[in-house]
Amino acid sequence: MRGSQEIVFGQNPNQEYHAFRYTDALGLSRNEVIEVIRGDLQPLLPLPVPAPRNAPVKRRVIVRDVELVYRAFAVSEELVNVGSIAGP
């Protein structure tokens, strides 16, 4: 399929910490957060490279009754990074 992009949550331990620090503090399971965000983001793929106005995709999701806002950015035609997950 054209434009198939892998969704990642950071590409090293520091980036992963940055992505999940808020949800970790809330005691949310990283696996649950990943599943919900991937489910929300997948229908939007492929994200354009470069992004319009160089702006990330900003979306809201609910994980265990907690509203979260995440930002995703197409790093390449193969990779989308979710770099920030926080409260509204």
C-alpha cells in the first residue's frame, strides 16, 4: 500500500520519556495509550511530508476517561513520530 507509515513514540529513550511523561504520571498504561493513539491516527495516514506549514497533527483522545492531546509529525514517508502526549 502506498504511503504506509510506521507510527513510533520517540526514537530513543529520551524521546520516549518525553512522549509518555504526562501519561506515566497519571498511571496510564503505555500500551493502552499507544493502542488508542494508533487507532486514532492510522486512518489519517499517510501524513504529508513535509507537513503543511511544518505543523504537527494535533488530536484529542480518551484513555480510561482521561482526555489526552497528542501531536504527531511525519518524519518521512515511512515514519510518523508521536512526540508529545499531554492533558488538554
